[in-house]
Amino acid sequence: MKKEKITKPFTLVAAIYTLYFILRVMDLFILRTDQTWVGEAIIHKLLGIVIMSIIACRLGFKPEEIGFSKGKNILKVFNGLAFGLSVYGIAYAAEIIMAKAAGSFDSLRFYVSAYAIDKNSGNRTGFLFFILCIIGNVINVLMEEGNFRGLFPRILGEKYAFAKATVITSALFGFWHIVLPVRNYVDREQSFSGMIVQCVLLLVISAVIGLKFTILTKMSGSIYMSMGDHFFNNTIVNLLHVVTNTGADEMMTVRIFIAQSLSFVLVLIYYCKWRKTNAFNTEREAGFRAS
């Protein structure tokens, strides 16, 4: 298909994002599938995958142009999963050490829960719930990585440099996550001040995580490694729980902060080295051509 000329990439991304955001609000406030046996708000994400595919096709983008490259994709997903496992292994160990120091650690338990911002809720051990958890998180990463690290950067790349496009998509990804604390406030499960604090924290943390995923996509040449890391990040907190004498996952925010801070620093360090190596190789190739 012939590519459509994109004259106003930011306006186009803003329009698509607004549509997604409206669908997200409707899903979380009206349908509330995440509060049912499904345990995940997947309707707007399924629609997001469909809309992303239609828009990419309409603009003439091939799958590899929005991150779905051909090649060793299983290996890239595995690398993302392994990276997530390594940083969360450290984060869980730190949480357990802190709980033992406080004399409150009970055990690690494996069951399905629903994410609830400050702590997980539910305790489901049926096989069906594990399958639903996996499927829900696969749908989630396909929609979010496909759009925020695939389609949006590709559209913005028509006019903006990588750094600027990354800032825009990371900010949008951060804002994407404020809906849940707003719903908690509307449902009177959270105070207004608590909602503001949660919104600010989620916006900043999610934007930083989005930046990390974008850098992973840039270095790996596709969205598959970021998908693997994203999937592990979301799934592990729903399956593996630190139980203390007074409850479960009481320090989940600390655990997530440790894992994400560590992973961001590691990715940033590697990215700086990767850029220097690429710049050196480019200069060397230019020298060879000149000679």
C-alpha cells in the first residue's frame, strides 16, 4: 500500500491517543471488566490493537516499521523476560530482607491477584485464572508496546528526532496510567489528596518506564524485548506475593520502585555505551569510504 503523507504527526498521534484514552475511561468506569472474574480491563486494549492495525495499514506502514520486525523475535522476548526476572529477583530479595528485619516476613506465595495501585487484591488459585492473567497481560503489552513504542514513534519520526519523539510518547504513557487513582477517588476509595499523590507518582514512574521501554526498542531494533520486559513486570506482581504477618504485598510499591529504578539505570548505562559504539563504527565506516 502507498504511504500516506503525514503533514501533522503530533496532531495525528494526539487524536489517536485521545480515542484510546476515551475507550480506556469507558472500560474502567463503565464496563469495569477488571473488577469481574476476568481481572483485567482488556476491552479498550483489544480495540486498541484493532485500531492500531487499521491505522498502520491506512498509513502504509509495514509491520516491521512499527516495531514488529522479522528475525529472532523469540530470543528478543526471552531477553526481555530474563532482564525483568533479574531486576525483580533483586527487588523481591530486598523486600524479603526488609520484612525479615522488621520481624514480619511470613512467606512467598503464588496465586493470581488483581492490580490495585497500592496493593494487589484477591487470592485466586484456579488454573483458569492463571490462564486469564497470562492472556490479559499479553493483550496489554501488544496494545501498549505496539502503540507507545511502535506506531506513535513511527508517526512522530516523520518530523521529530528520536529524543523529542521519545519524550512525547513517554509523557503520554505516563498520563495513560492516572485513570485508576481517579476512579478510586470517584468510588470514594481514596481521598482527593491521595488521588493527586497517586496520579503524580504514577505519571512520573510510568513515564520513566516508558522511556526505558523506548530505549530498549531503539537498541534492539524492535518492540519484542520491551514486550518481554513489560510482560514480566506486569505479570510477576500479579502472581508472586510477599506475605507478612499483617497482610500481603504491603511493600509492593517499594518492590516496584527498586526493580524499575535498577532496570532504568542499567538500560541507560548500556544505551550510552551502545551510542558510543555506534558512533565509532559510523566514523570508521566513513573513513574507509573516504580512503
